[in-house]
Amino acid sequence: MEGTGDTLRHRKPRFLVIGAGRHGTAYASAVYREKLPAIIAAVAEPVHSTRISFGKKYIWQDTSPREDQTFDSWQHFLNYEKNRRKAEAAGEKVPEGIDGIIICTQDHTHKEILQEFSPFKLHVLCEKPIATSLKDCQDIYISLGANKPETIFSTGHVLRYSPHNMLLRKLLLEDRVIGELISIEHTEPVRNWRKESVAVPSLLCKSCHDIDFILWLLCYKTDFDEPAHLPTSKPAVAGTATNCFSCPHERNCDLSAKKLYVEKLYDKGERDWPICVVVPDIEDITAKSGDYQGRAVLTEVLSEDYDASTPKTTIESKQWEEFSDRGPKTAVFHMAAFTEAQSKRRGKISGTHGEIQYDSDEFSVFTFDKFQDPEAVKVCTPPKAGGGHGGGDGGLMDNFSRAVEAVINGKLSVEEAQAEYVGCTLKKAFMSHAMVFAAEEARLGRKVVDWCDWWGKLEERLIAE
């Protein structure tokens, strides 16, 4: 906190917005619309009319702009700030400085701005993507302190901060409505983008925050009592059982073959698929000998088991799949251009106890214990939020502002505030960008890229530098 003795003064962080276009306006408007703990103190924007309009709305309003509030370029502000700090160090009375910068310029300018401002140790919110090449992202990561940053850093991964997605993540990771996460299928409909030769790869430009969203949902340390799920694993209470009908956990298991095939399908009149796959002549049996006999035959087939005495050829002839080379989680991302639903994301998340289907308006939660139950699907409709990305723009600005506020007032260290409010370290922001470049390498090279190997080599290069 500022002040001495008992005269401590709590203050709001002051920000310079670099680039007063759509994104700069989105963050500034959130400060006023949602009364965030921040002050838009200055703007650097080359277009005169845009700069004046922005300033009247968010900075000087009905008064005339001061010299410390309006700049026609970020270089102009940089020169001003150097002189201001020099005068302040000499004991002169100067205007109050800023605490952070909000970079909303064209993507290819981010690296130069970040590196030029780096010596000033200001907190940073940089619009995504951080930079347009992997090398530039690496250079920025290093210049900002890599694993030991001295200031708050956030980037435009707005999907983390919308009320819609925050509720989705709560359902998945706190309430665990579908158990341990196994896979996610995520789609972003994007109608158009500029060609790569005059812009950046479309995945980087349009969807790097979707890749971050997937990592945000899937990359967490499990604290379930059971080990991280693999398709071949089973609860400890199941013991050595290799068949549902001899398993002590069967009555409490969502995937019990007895429940699924016999009780929830056969007993309710189903004789077609998938019952006919297990017993191909089930209809003939029931027609000739009745439903009771059909049930007995179905149960007998489902009870078939194996043990140490079962010939290997018999076991291998069965469709008992093994997935020993598969990790605990998978993800598929699809960016679609030919679509009516622009930016209305949708997807499906599968877990050990159910699945969630989601779009930009609602979630549908289905759990396996309610299989074939008309009341099985629970629909959640998150509250609507103002601003872009379903409230994500405002949420990002809110969390960034609160993180900086906590640091400048001595409430939290940079590391603590970064974790509590931003919820994403500089390294994680860099990692999600790096994954996009790995995907581009796979696309352009028409090959499969092993992420762990790719990231490991990148970290080695970073350490070497």
C-alpha cells in the first residue's frame, strides 16, 4: 500500500490502453459498465478521431485532455514516460504514472511493444495472440521473466472468464457431475479469416483461446480417490472380477452389463439392437420359449467369463478391447468456416459417469446411472452476461484489474495474485500458444506431432537461451 504510518491509501490501478479499436474499447467499456476496480488513465491511438472519441467516453469525458492522457502512438507515450520518471526521480512534481498497459494493437506489433515496455516493469494485458511466430512468443516469454515474472501478465484468453464457461468448469471439476473427464470434442464456427500470407495462421488468430479453453478444462491434477482413469481400469472394490455378473461392485456400477442389457433394455421390451448383437436369435427364442427363457439365455451369454485356464485363442477371439497405449484424456478441436452459427461454440465432454453437451446458450448433462430414463438429461441455462464472448471480455478485464489492484496495494504477491485472479501463469499462456504452433507444424508437414516430445525439446531450447 502507499503512504506511511497510519495514512495508508488504497487506490485503483491505472491503465494505458494501446490501440483504441474494438478490443481496446471492449476492455475500457467493461471498466465503466461493470464498475471494475480500475481507471483507464490514458490512451495511445494513431487515428485522431478514434483517440478523441475513446478519451471522451472513458478518460477525460467532459473536460479537456491533459498531456498525460492522450498519445498518438505507443512510442509517444514511451518517450513521455521516460521523461516523467526522470523528472520524478529529480524530485519534481509530475502527473501520476500508470500501473499497467492493455495492448490491443495488430498482432505483429505485440512483440516490439512488450519488449520496449519491459524495462518499466508494468503489469500487462496483451490481446491474443501474444505474437505471430513461435520465436517471437519465446522471446516475449523470456523478456517477461519466464518462470519468475515480476509483474502480472494476462492475455486475451477470454473463454476462461465468461460466466457460461466458469459454470461449465465448476460442474466438471468441482461438482464432478460426470466423474473423471475422459475426452472433449469442441467446435468453433468461424465464417471467414484472412489468408495466411497477409495475416497469421487461422488457428492462431481465431482459435488460440479455444485451445487454451481445452487445456483449461483437461489439464488439471486429479484428486479423485481412484487413480487417473484408463479404459482398462476398474474400481478397487471390484477386486479380481472379470465379468459384471460376478463382480461385487455391480449394483453400484454405472456400466454394469446386467443393468444396461437386461434391466434397462430387455426387461423393458427391447429385442432389437443391441440385444440382438449379444444373442442374434433372441426373437426366435422368445417367440418359441417366452420372455423368461430369452432373459435366461441373454444372462448366460453376458455371464461368459475367462480365467487362467481359458485358452489364449478363446480370449483373443473375443472383442475385449485393450487400450494400453492410450493416455487418460483426449481432445478434438474443429474450426468450421461454412456455418450459420458464427462464433457460437458447441461441444461434448465425456466422463467416467456421463457426458455434457454444450453450446453458447446451455448445457445438457446426462449420467450413465439414468440410462434410458426420460428424466436423465438435466439442462442448465447459465445467466447471460453483457459484453463480448458471453461476458468473457469483461471477466478478463475484471480479473486482471483485481490482480493488479491486489499487488499495488500490498495485499498479495505477484505470484499469489496471478494464481488467485488471472488463474493462468505466464508459462501456461505461452504453452497454449506453443500448442497452436505444434498443430501448425503437424498440418503443414502432414504428420503426427508428439506433444510431450515437442514441448520437451522446446523447453530445452528455452533453458539453453
